[in-house]
Amino acid sequence: MFGLLRLLLIMLVIQTIAYAALSFYSRGIRRRKLEDWWDEKGKTGNKEAFVERGLHVYDNSFRRKLILGVYIVPWVAIGALIYIVNYM
């Protein structure tokens, strides 16, 4: 029982680290794309406000929520494997 608990705790810690890393990476990529788009179009005005508005839209997007799959997919895979091994 303690082995299973330790495995689950370690898995949760690894998933949290992966989620944080993917979130920071994805947000950085989005920021860079917004800044590159601004420079490419030769816009005038407040570039930082434009980037912040774009990041706010990104924070509420479906793509951002897909990163939560880091938590969901491994648990579903483990559950499916347990079911297949024990009941099929």
C-alpha cells in the first residue's frame, strides 16, 4: 500500500513539474509570436499593451486548457492498462 502511495505521489510531483514547464514554454512562445507579428506588421502604439491583451486572450483559450492533459492522460492510460490486464 505504501509503495502505491509513493508511486502516486512521485507521479503527481512529476506531472506538476511538467505542467509548469509546458505552461511557461507555451506562454513564452505565444509572447514571441505576438511580438513578431507586431514587428512584422509595422504597427504603431503601445506594443506591451498589445502583447498583454494577446496573452490574456491566450490564457482563456482552449489551447491553454489542453496542457491540463498532462494530468489526465497518464491516469486514464494507467486505468485502461489495469482494466485490460485484469478483465480481458
